[in-house]
Amino acid sequence: MTKPACFSVKAYSTPAAATPLRAATIERRQPGPRDLRVQIQYCGVCHSDLHYARNEWGFTQYPAVPGHEIVGRVTEVDAGVTKFKVGDTVGVGCLVNSCRTCPECRAGYEQYCNQMVMTYGSTDPVLGGGTLGGYAQSIVVTEEFVLRMPSNLDLAAAAPLLCAGITTYSPLRHWGAGPGKKVGVVGLGGLGHMGVKFARAFGAHVVLFTTSPGKAADARRLGAHEVVVSTDAAQMQAQAGSFDFILDCVSAQHDINAYLELLKRDGNLTLVGAPQHPLPVAPFPLIFRRRSFSGSLIGGLPETQEMLDFCGTHNITCDIEMIRMDQINEAYERMLKSDVKYRFVIDMASLK
Ligand code: NAP
Ligand code: ZN
Ligand code: ZN
């Protein structure tokens, strides 16, 4: 395989699980057929970035460049590009390619395609090595995996919609969160705070579960009708058997069974959190009341565009704290302490 033409960009990268991220230069392919180049203005910081940088899931390819909540401006388009032009404001989420022909791709579920290429965490089909994410000055992506950003939204606050937004929107839609439904959201972090906003916007009765009592007032401001401190057994017991649906957005070990007990007959608990270690599930909370336990991965391209358009119409963005690129390692430590309100976003102009 001859190496395609490339160009260099500045980025933040780590060479090993225990090494902090640091400035580096990486290679991107020159835009080929139907590719466009995006100058990255902002990139959200997902807890998956931390799991991946530290190889907590066991498949990290180093050097690793995380970042999959990317927004920016199109600076170059291949002649074959039809959907975008230079100067457009666009988004790139967790996916940069897929086979496009399998039943999942044809149904708009590219995230479940066997050959999907993640923005980071996959093998780069063009350059080899691991795909390199959005902690960088620019990225080259085929136009089918690029999203249009609503022009009325603050761009930095919209960046985390590309992962935190779609990952909560998709299962809430799939399981019918809406009027007459009691919906729980577990964990008020980047994902959880968007889960609360969407569940409320869809018309459900929303209950937020948190281990951080200090977040209760924020949870109500973000849209929760009730807040339950999950470490308080009496507060948990008071909710037993009452939920249609619970969305679990927790990044670390916790007791899933305590939440299964809160579901009604036929209620569903969907896990989007991806902790490093398995979560033991007890049989009885599931088999009593025919409850179900499932998972969900981000969302496909059509649903991601639908979610962005919904946010544009309803003026929904994320609550963010802007950081410089050189504050990323400190941001990871704060994220581990659940000390982020409620998503860090990197101002990529700080990567000089
Ligand atoms: P985050 O901002 O760090 O939020 C995680 C929240 O979980 C914390 O704010 C905290 O909420 C709660 N939490 C943390 N440690 C806990 C513990 N030991 N016990 C109970 N609760 C705890 O993370 P995020 O970016 O939202 O991501 C959450 C998880 O989703 C990560 O594992 C990430 O990899 C995964 N993820 C999955 C997908 C997907 O497609 N399925 C997509 C994106 C991210 P409180 O302070 O309110 O308790
Ligand atoms: Zn993510
Ligand atoms: Zn496919």
C-alpha cells in the first residue's frame, strides 16, 4: 500500500496509558474523493476520552488522540463534495466511516455496522494505525459523516451534542420517553445532564439520581422534577417499582440492581455508561416484573442530524466549562471526581 499524501497538524496525544497528554504533531490524509477538511474550533471532553487515553477498555492504539465532540469550519473540500462548502460550520461525532451497504448502515444505524470506523479507537483504513480524534487543529472526514450545526446555537456549547447529546437522545426516543412516562437518569455528568434536558423536552416526568447532593439544585434547573440522592436508602426505597425507563449514565462501578428494583412491570433500564469492569446483575430484580436491561451506543448519522435539528428548534445546548488544551490532564482529574458542570470543552484556538 502506498502511503497517501498527508499534511501535519498540531494535536494533543499520549504515548501510553499512564502518561499525561502532551503536545504532538500528527498526520492527516490530504482530502480525497468526497472528503472535507474541518478546522476544529471546539472539542468536547467525553469520559470515553479518558477511558480510551488510559486504555481502560483494553483496545487503545498508541499514540492516542482522543476527542469526538468536534465542531468547526470547513476549510477545504474535494471536488466531489456536494453537501458542504468552504466556510460552513459543521460537526463530527464518534463515527467517521462505515461500510454503507450492510442492513445496519442502510437503516441509518451506522454505529452498529461491523465495519464502522470510530473517530478514535478504530484502525485507520487509509493511513493504518489508530484513528486520531479531535484534540487537534483539523480533521479530514468524508462528507457523509459530517453533520450540519444549527446556526442559532452557541457553537462551543453545541459541541458535546455530538456525543453526549446523541447518546442520551437516541435511547430516550427508542424507549418512548414522553408524556405520561416516569423516566430516571442516573449520574449528572456530561451525558446525564443532557439526558435530563431531553427527557424533560420530550414531556416525561424526570427523576435524576446522583451521588452528589450538591448537584440537586442544578438538576432541577436543568429540568428534573425530582432529585434522589442514591446513597440514601430511604430515598431509593421510596421510588421502588415506579419507573417506565431509566437511563444509566455512570462512568464507574455501581450497583445496577438497585436501579432495576425501581422499574415497573416491563420497565427497561438502558446502560450507556461504559465502566471499565463488568457490572454484576442479580436474577431476581430482572425476572420479577419482567424487567429488561439493555445498552445503547451513540446514534446513527440520520438520528444525530435529527437530534441537532431538534436542539436548534428548541434552543438546547450543553452547560459547559471552557478550557485551554493544556488544561486537559487537570480536566481529566476533575472529571474523575465528578467535578465538572457539566462538560469541559476545549477552545482549540489555545492549541498554538
Ligand atoms: P462524566 O461527565 O464523568 O459523568 C459521569 C457521572 O457518573 C458523574 O458525574 C457522577 O454523577 C456519576 N458517577 C461517577 N462515579 C460514580 C460512582 N463511583 N458511583 C456512582 N456514580 C458515579 O462522564 P460522561 O462523559 O457523561 O460519560 C459517562 C459514561 O458514558 C462513561 O463511561 C462514558 O465512557 C460512557 N459513554 C458511553 C457512550 C455510549 O455510546 N454508550 C457514549 C459516550 C459516553 P453524580 O455526581 O451525579 O453521581
Ligand atoms: Zn463520547
Ligand atoms: Zn455497514
